[in-house]
Amino acid sequence: MGDTYINPHETRNQADSGNTSADGSAIATLDGSVDEPPIRSAGSSHYLTEKSRGETRYIEKLPITEITNDPDQDDIAICAHTLTGIEVIRRLQTNADKGLSEHDCVLRREKHGHNKLESSGSVTWYKILLRQVSNSLTLVLAIAMALSYGTGDFIEGGVITAVIVLNIVVGFFQDYRAEQTIQSLRAMAAPACRVVRENGTMLSIKAEDLVPGDIVQLATGDIVPADLRLFSSINLATDEALLTGESKPCTKDALSTLNHIECALGDRINMAYSSTTVTRGRAQGIVTATGMNTEIGKIAQLLRDKKVYEDSSTFVSRAVRRVLHGIKSALGLIGTPLQVKLSYFALLLFALAILLAVIVFSTSLWDIDGETLIYGICVAVAVIPESLIAVLTITMAIGSKAMAAGNVIVRKQAALEAVGGVTNVCSDKTGTLTQGKMLARKAVLPSGKLLTVVNELSPFDPTRGDVLVDDVRLESASVNEVDELRHFFSTIALCNMSNVLPPPGDQDLWSATGEPTEIALHVLARRVDQGKDEILSRSGMSLLTEHSFDSSIKRMSVVYSRVDPDRTIFSFTKGATEALLPLLDMADGQRREILHQVDTMASEGLRVLCLGYRQLDEADLESITDRAVIEAEGCLTFAGLVGLYDPPRLESAGAIKQCQAAGVVVHMLTGDHLKTATTIAKEIGILGPDVYGSNAQTAVMTAMDFDKLTDDALDVMDPLPFVLARCSPTTKLRMLEALHRRGRYCVMTGDGVNDSPALKGADVGVAMGLNGSDVSKEAADMVLTDDNFASIVSAIREGRRLFDNIQKGLG
Ligand SMILES: Nc1ncnc2c1ncn2[C@@H]1O[C@H](COP(=O)(O)OP(=O)(O)OP(=O)(O)O)[C@@H](O)[C@H]1O
Ligand code: NA
């Protein structure tokens, strides 16, 4: 239950207040819940709905709790799931529409503190200093120094002392700075969230700044920033494994109200808990608990209160384990692979030094006089390369600084070294190799008429530029007179979650929020006054349900209904051609015709979307909530094709050339059409006369063909594809495995929720800082602050320099 926001045929068994009247008017809630500024929030209309619908009944059913003027936040956190959304909003003295004022927030923050988990103490300066002293190299050097002084070799002794001091000082400042960077990175990487504040403005703020009573919006891929009582939701599901251990996503329903306060966390389907992740859908909720008061905070508190080694092992085995751990970390055998390697190296040198000393002493048949002693020690000390340590420390310091300057946040230390050894890069296309700013250039209508956009200036400004139909300018007024035009524009505007925003005041810079693909379509619709809001207010339609875009099935559907006398219901679908063609109701000949048109557009480098719509009966409503059923039914009427252009980034071609010159192979793993991807790949040089194997049959493949092959077949393939089109997250994993079986070492980029396995599996997983989901950032080793492919290349360069310098130091 609760799979959708509203289903008239659904009977609810929860004690519920007036929201069972789930018909047209409550539905109106939904279309308001577009996710970005400066819209009215979904909450508002829901609020009105609940109020306007049977208010008396609502009051009768009010829980018998006292309403105080000073709502107690702790109290709300405990019982929010048993109250209606409205009640929670009222008790927390906020407004779903307007949100809290800045003044309120300051007061509440004073009372409840920041929304973050208290960590177990930050690293202090003396701990960092201790870390400098306690490693094999320093220990070995210290012994050498003592021996040198002991034998009166003050020059050698002085040099070693200088090296030790340099090592400690540089190391200290470097680590200290790194520690601070990590702190600030944590703050930066702390999930941002979208919140309604100050009379209804939508802001993006750090989760840390949330206070109880804030109105928060959630979308697929978000990490829930605080404990929330949801008050509107569409197809929402969250992954709560962290809290409940339940690995299946938990379907949420904002409109339900539960009866029992003690109800298990996993059953509280009207709540979303801090640190869980949104696996699908979107929602709005009100913050009921922050920081250590959240459910995850309570767990953290429990963990902190517990003794560190609280297991069944005996005192002795615990002590042994601790001592071993202590020795290992003192010798520097705990850390990144490189640190460990270096520590072993130092120990090896030390052993060698002792061996030499022993040899010297043996030649004098252990008749050790002063001279032999000095000689032996000098030989031993000479083996230890003081300069190595100085070089190392300085190189590491410079390397990590350069990375940060190059728009790459290194989340895991080991990645700093790993990235230098990379032999293959598997990159996304959209937004990474290309600019991610799409423009709708062309469209083909069902009748075969060609629609083109000319004279456009900026990607977001619908007022500049003209739409031509077969070379005749299309006037806004005539759209509604032609059926196929009306259906075409309704589909691209309504099956769309983006917002296109006029410039504020007297400026002329349009802006937009949402996915580039959808923005491009929305701008096209607005060029002829067919924006989403315009269509909705004109036709009186409201959203029934929505299945947001899913990159594994590559399409999106929405269902709208009109509340007129004979309630008409329409579904609109858009997606990749391969995903939509089987759902279209048409003859095979016509399908082939469409495929031909798609091919032509794709070879021009355009991303082609296919559109369809369908009129539904009341009876179909039963099934609209279940995506699998909608798919099976299909029977869509074809509404047209649209071609979007996403120009490559200017830096891409150069960066790819540098990679190839350095022997790094670049692969493009994209969700896009084969032809579109190939055209772009040629433009930026992933394929070309200089690239060995570019003309091979396997250079360009669709994921479908790739996935069909067995591992053995992949292993003999030469070369592995440079372009993999229509990729899904699992294809990325197979590509990774194939590369690993060949002993390659690779970077993999990803931005989506389901890219996490590929990011974790890669030698260096790279997430996108600007447009990536929180989940992908958590899984990655590195995050690009500018989403730019060129930054990966500079990271590789920096990593290699680091490696080379260390190599030189060792040699
Ligand atoms: N919002 C959307 N609604 C419907 N279909 C979409 C939408 N976005 C993309 N598509 C279709 O799905 C295909 C794959 O998109 P997907 O998001 O998986 O790839 P991408 O992330 O854009 O590309 P890349 O993997 O190179 O970054 C697109 O080529 C397009 O046909
Ligand atoms: Na992608």
C-alpha cells in the first residue's frame, strides 16, 4: 500500500483524518510539488485540502493530546507517526507553504543545536605529532642518529638529525592541514538539502543547518537529512538498511497515520529517517528531530556509550591484540598501501644495516675495538638513505595540494596513489564529456512534419528563437487547433519535472532547475506558450501519479486527470526510442519508419526521445501505481520524436588526447543511443584514426550485445569497446570485471543512485560533485567539484608525478 500518492480505489485501514477523500482535489496537491524554486510547495495545497475537506470531522478525530503553545520537539519526535501531517505542522508552529523564517531558525538552533552527529573527538595536534614520530623510517633514522653521535661522527649525525627534524616538521604541517581539509570536506560533503523558508523560497542549505519544523523536499538519490514526518509523497521508497537491517526498500505513504506509538521503525511508513536514502520517488516532509535526537543519533549515542572492545574474548587475547595493533601502528604498518610498503622498505633497510654491521664485526672475528665499531656503524648508517625521507614528505605534500587545486576532492587517501597507476578511464558522457546543457533542436511529428528551432540564444530562454513547422513559423495560438501539435506539446511539458524560471526583476537571464533533458523539452514547450503551468491551468488537469525517470528502463510516465464532468484520464510517457517503441500501438512498418528517423537524427549527434500518450479508463486506475503493469499494457499513441543537442565540453578533446599520449585508454559508457554516442565520441577523439583499434568491430557496441557475451568471449575481444551505448549500471560492472581480468587498473565515473557498485568496484571510483547523487558521492574515492572529464586527467597526471618522484627518491 502507499505505492502511490492517491488511489481512489484503495481502502485505507489506518485511522485517517479526512484524507481518505482522495480524489481530484487532494490530487491537486501533487502537481504543486514540482521540486524547485520558487514554486508553491506541495504541502500547501495538501494543507488546504485537508482543511477544506470535512473540517469538522477532522476536529472530531483529533488525537486527545494537549496542544500547547510551546511545542516540545522531543515529544513530537516520539509520536509524529501517530499524528496527521497537518497536526505535526501545527504543533511545530510552521507552515508547509512558507516554511520557517530566518529568525525562527536562529531561535530553534539555539535550543536544539546543529543537525549533526557528535563525532568521537577531533584529532589533536599532539596526536598528529605522535604520528610523525611513530613510523619505521623515523625510528630507524633515530637509531642511526644515536649511533652516529655515539661513535663521534658528528657530521653524519647532524645530517640525520636535520632530516628527522625536517621530516617531522613538514609531515606535521602537512597532516595538520590535511586534517583541517578533511574537516572542511566533511562539511562540504555533508549532504545539502532543499528546504522551504522565508515565505516560501526554496533554498539549498547544508543539512547541518536544519532545525525542527523545517519543510524539506526529498528526491531520488537524496540522503534524508533529518528525521521527517512526510506530508506529501509520490511513489516514495527509502532504503533503511542502516537503521532496521531491512535490505528491501521501504515504500512510504505520507497520507497514512498510524495508531501505535510503539510501532516498529520499519513500519512507520509516513516517516523518513535521517541517513537513510531515497531509492525512488519524491516527497515533502517536516523535520521532527535533528542531530543526536534522530533515530540514527540514538544509535550513535549507544555506540559511544559502549566500551570499545566489548566482545566475548578474554582479557589476555584483548591485550595481545592491542599490543600487536600498537606495534604495527608504531612501525607504520597500518595505513595506505604506499605507506605500508615504505615502512617495510625501512625495516628491510634496517635489517640490511644490521647484517652489514654483523659482517664487519665478523671479519674482525668479533674482536671489537673502537675502530671496528665505528667502521661497522658507519657502513650500517650509510645504507639508510636520509634523502629519501625528505623527498617523500615533500612530494606527498605538494601532490595532495595540487589535487585539491585541480577540482578533485580525494575522499580516500589510497586513491591519491592509485590514480597514478591507472591504465583505463571509463567515463560517463552527459555532463562529463559534454556540457550537459541540452537544447531541443528538432522534432518529428507523427504525420512526418519536421519541427525545427532556429535563432535561439541561450539554453534556458524561451522568448528568443522561433519554432518552425516545415519551414513555416509556428504561432502559439495555432498549437491548440492541431491535434498532433497539442499532444506533442502536452507530452513534453507534462511528463516533465523541470522548472524554467523567468529572470528576476529587470535582468534578462533565464534560469532553470531539473534534469537537462527535461529542461530542454520544457523550454521548447514554453516557446509556444505550452509550459506545464500554462497547460495545467488551461485544461484543469492534475497529477494522479508519476513514475520518475529510471535509467535502467530509460523512460518516465505520468498520469493526469481532468476533474471535468466526465473525468478524463491521460498518461504521458517519454523515453529512449528502444524503450518506447515496443509500447507504441502501431504497425511494424510504421515502427521501422520511426527507427529510420531516429537513426538520421542520432547520426547528427542528437539525443532522441520518443513520446507517447494514452487515454485511460477509470478501470485502468487500479493499475497505474504499478510500473510493471503500465509497461505491460502499453498501447501508447505515438506523439513524436524530439532531438536534443548537448555540445561536448571544450576541454574534452584535449584531455582525451593527453590520456592517449600517456597510454591511458578512454572508454565512454553512456546511457545514450549508439549513433549519438558514436558521433560525439568521434568529435572528441575517443574514436579516430590515431586510436588503435578504432575501426575494429568491437570498438562500438550496445550494452545489449555486450551483456549477451560470456566472460570468455569478452576476454578474447580485442579491443574492449571504446563506446558502450545504452549502458545500465550492471553493464558498467561487467566492463570493470573484464578490465580487471586483463590486469588493467581503472577509473570509473558515475552519478546515479545505482552506480554505487561500479564506483566501489573500480580501482578509483569518481563521482560528480555538482550533479551526482549523494549516494554516489558516498561510494566514490574521488569527487570532481566541476563534473569535468578534464579534472580526471589532471588527477591522473598529478598521481603519476607523485609516483615518479617517489620512484626517483627510492632509486
Ligand atoms: N528525464 C528523462 N525522461 C525520459 N527519458 C530520458 C530522460 N533522461 C534520459 N532519458 C532517455 O534515457 C536515455 C539514457 O539516459 P541516462 O540518464 O541513463 O544516460 P545519461 O546519464 O544521460 O548519459 P550518460 O550515462 O552518458 O551520463 C537517454 O538517452 C534518453 O533517451
Ligand atoms: Na549516467
